[in-house]
Amino acid sequence: MSSPANVSEVDRGSKSTLKILIADDNHSDRLILQTIVKRQNHTVVTAVDGVEAVEKFTEERPDIVLLDALMPRKDGFEAARDIKRLAGEDLIPIIFLTSLSDAESLAKCLEAGGDDFLSKPYNQIILQAKIKAFDRMRKMHSTLQLQRDQIAENNKHLLREQQVAKTVFDNVAHLGCLGAVNIQHLLSPLSVFNGDVLLACQKPSGDMHVLLGDFTGHGLPAAIGAMPLAEIFYGMTTKGYSLANILAEINQKLKAILPVGFFCCACMVELRFEQKEIEIWIGGLPECFLLRGDTLEKIKSNHLPLGILKAESFDTSTYRYEMNDGDRFYMWSDGIIESTSPEGELYGEKRLETMVEQHIRSKELFDTIKQEVISFAGESGPTDDLTMVEVTMIPEQDLGVVSNPQTIATLHGPKQWEFSYRLIDDSLANFDPIPLLLQIVVEVPGLRSFTGQIFTIISELYSNALDHGVLGLDSKLKSGSDGFGKYYRMREERLRKLENDYISIRIMHTGYGEGGRLTFRIEDSGAGFDFSSRMETMAQNNAAVLPANAGTFSGRGISLLSSLCSRIAFEGRGNIAEVDFEWEI
């Protein structure tokens, strides 16, 4: 903010009245100047030497100083340096009064802090012109100072707002699992709140979602989109929603809240540790790299960024690849490939690809890429946000327990209940009921801590009913890369041809003591399977109960279910499955 001296200075300037200090040891010269200046309606302060000139400047704070170069006690050159030092950031023009005419002496006046000089004898017209010119400079300088201070204050305010936004975002984003042992990441922002977003979270099944987003702009515009994106990502991932459902919800939200021209380039992946596969969606980001053994596969963006298309036009189709333990997936924002050298050369996709191929087997590849890009940018550093993530496929048991953000319910469901749910034809093809069912079940007081087990039970039962029952697919198809692709192609084709097909789900809960029993009963319209020949014990009335130590039925996940459930039963032609999950706090 401007000082009181600056405010009064502007007021005086608006009336064309200035306070001018005249310092000259010659009485006649001083009197002549004083007369000329007063005739121009300015106030005059006089001094007889350099010492008095500095004292009068300190007391009176004049607007312009007319200063004789040669004076006793302290000459004009030394006095000028003192006055400039006392003036600080304020512009106090100093016009040297001199009879000197040689270039060296005149240059000395300017070097001492003088802004101009006036030769003796004094010309009234030239003096008046110089005073008016320096008055304009003063006003301009004062305006610039005021604007600078306003800009600085506004910038502080903006930084405070960005810091608040970052704190809120960090409170949401830190809930994920970016610290998992299979993730390495670099998030190097150029501002307090940058346009890049990196999120990771485990599903109840133990699988993992990772999302890298690059918003247009920085600061608050990016924060406005990043916070709902993170909230949707974590909220839906922890409920078990699929990658496609989460992306569709994020796109719809960003489309609704972001102005035209703002969007989010993104790549989102789902790692399935048990199945050893990765599902990938890319919209607008640079090519991602999938490293499988010694092979580098480049995966191009095939979608528009999030927040551009309306819901009915948004495409959630994905890539699917098999991954062995140790295989790695890399994604990055454009700050990596657009990093610029001091000579103005772009790092580029080709240079990145070549470098990765040279170190494809290195366990330090992530750090090598990071150091290479930073070194390429030179001492001035990167000109854009650098965000990069490496995700490695590992055995699920090596992942360790990664804490997920669990929404704490303020309302709890009942302990005794049952409900039925039935999906037919198009609903089977277009809707995943598992997150909805899980959300209903875990509202039972105490059941939220069993979310992972319950999700596994529901997803296994429903996947069996849909893939093996309704669609008649065999999991043995997924052995080998060719079969893996064929399995999913057949799945998509058969989902489009559903007719008079259904899956009926019935869930019952009985609470007792500090726990209870959940019963899941799922029936599908498929042909079933011959469970009787594989059962050790047959029950009467065409129902069979499988003991908890039963072996695996190929493709049916029975071994996994038996490890979680106290009872597993099949009925009908094998198209009805019923299991009990006993729990206690």
C-alpha cells in the first residue's frame, strides 16, 4: 500500500503544485531560481549547502530537488547520493545546477544519482519544461507503485486461496494408496495448486485404480475440477464401482461444472492382481508405455478428455492386457515430453521412447527417466508441471494392506432384513449391480469392516452367474494372450444378443449378538453345470451343500468362496447358488 507521503503527493500533483528544494551556495542564483519556481505556483524550500540540503529533504520531503554540483561542506554529488538513499522506492527527481560543460563532469552528475542537469545561466522556459516533465514521471512512478502494491496484495490473496484449495484437496487426495509398494510417482508442480492430479485407491476386491489427470490451467480453475474428481474417484472406487462407471460419473460432473475450454486430459487404469491383467482408458494424454519383459508397447489415447462430451456421447471403452509379475505400466502428463532444453529443444516422445528401450530391464528406470528429463531442462528447470507414475504388477500378497478411505455412515441400516433384485437382458449388459448391493449390505452396523470379504463374495457369485451361467463362457479361454482377447470379444458379442435372460439376487441378514449371518442366493437363466458329479455330499430334494474345505470348480471360484463362507449350496440345474457369511465383531 502507498504511504501517506505518496497520497499527499498525488493530491498536490492534481493541483499542479509541487514542493521543490533548491540547494545552491550562491545567494543570487538561489534567489533567481526561487523567483522562477514560485511564478510557476510551486512551493520552494531552500538550502545553502549539501549538508543543509539533506537535512531539508528529510524534514520537508520535497517532490523535486534542484541541486548545485559544487557546494561547501558537502558537494552536490554526495548530497545526491544521500537524498536518493533516503528517498527509497519513491521517485525524487534531482536536477543538477552546474556551470560545468565537459562531458566527464556532466556524466558524473548522472552517476551520482542525478536525473538531469540545468546549465547556468538558467533559462526559465527550459526549467519549466523540465519540472513539468519530471512531474509527469513522478505521477507515473507513483501510479506504478500503487498498481504494483495492489498486484502484490492480490497475488497474496490468490496464493492464500490456492493454499486453502490445496489443503482441502490434500485432505481428500491423501486418503489413497499412492504409497503402495508397486507405485512410484513424481508430482512436481509449478504453482501452489497445479493442473496435474494423481490418485490411487484400492477396491474392496483388492484390485487397484490409478488415475492421472491434467487439467487446463493452474490454480483455482484446476482446483475447481480436481476436488470433485477426487471425491468421485475415491467414493466410487471404495464402493467397488468399475473403471467405466467412475469415468462416466467424473465426465458428467466435469461437463456440468467446468466452463467451455476447461477440461481434464486423463489416463485411468485398473490393476487386477488375481487375474494378472490391466484395463486402461486414455483421453488426451501422451502415449503410455506398457513394459512386458523386453517388449515396449505404446498405448495411444483413443478418447477425448474428460469434461468435453455429454453423457450420451461419452465413450468408456478400454484396452485390456495381460501382465506378469514385474511388468510395468507408465503414464505421464505432457510436461514430461514437452520439457525444453536451454536451447529451446523439446525432449519429445521419440527421445523418451529411445531412452526407455535402452533401460527397459533396469529396476531404476523410473528414476532414470526423472533425472534425464530434469537434466535436459538445465539449470532453469522445467517450464511445465512434471507428473509421472509407474505401476508394477506384483503378487497380491506382496501388496500389503493399503488403507482405503472408508466413508463413515451417519445413518445405519437395520439388522434384520431381506430384499430381492432382478436384472434382465439390457440391464445385464449395461449395469453393474455389485456396488449398489455392497452399499446396502455394509450399512448394517458393524459390517463395514468386512467390506472386502463381502465384495469378493458378491462379485464372485454375480460374475459366475453372468459370465458362466447366462453367457456360457469358459475361464479356460483366458489362458494365453490370444485366448484372453477372445474371451472378452465373445463376452461383448454375447452381451449384445441377450434375450429372455435374467439374474435374480436375494440377500437376507439375520443379526445376533455382536454379529450375524448374511445369506446370498443368486439364480441365473443359464444352462447351469453338473455340480453333482463334483460334490462329496449330496443333499436330498436336488440340493447340495459344499463343505468349506471343498476343492476348486474350474472357473467357478468355489475355492475362494469356501474360504469366506460357512456354507455353499447349489440347486436346480446348477443355476442357483446360495452361500452364508457368518460374521462377528
